[in-house]
Amino acid sequence: MLKMTSLLLLRVSLGGLLLLWGANKIVNVDRSLAIAENFYFGFLAAETILPLAGAGRF
């Protein structure tokens, strides 16, 4: 029972994280663009592509 509860909490928390991350890409495009340029070497670093990538998370 404890294992099932912990797996449920893990799945719900990771799902929430993905939803917040996707919403942040849609709402805060400038910050997401800076993160993509800095950490991902410019991969998907276009103002038109980042909101689409965020919407793909939903």
C-alpha cells in the first residue's frame, strides 16, 4: 500500500511539474529563450517554437 501511494504521489508531482514547465514556456517566452540559449546551446531557441514546445507538454 505504501509503494502504491508513493508512486501515485510521484506521478502526480511529476505531472504537475511538466504542466508548470509547459505553461512557463507559453507565458514567459523571453526567459525560456534565455534558458534554451544558455543550457541547450540554442536548440529550439526561437520565439515561435518555444510556445509550441510548451503547448506540446499539455
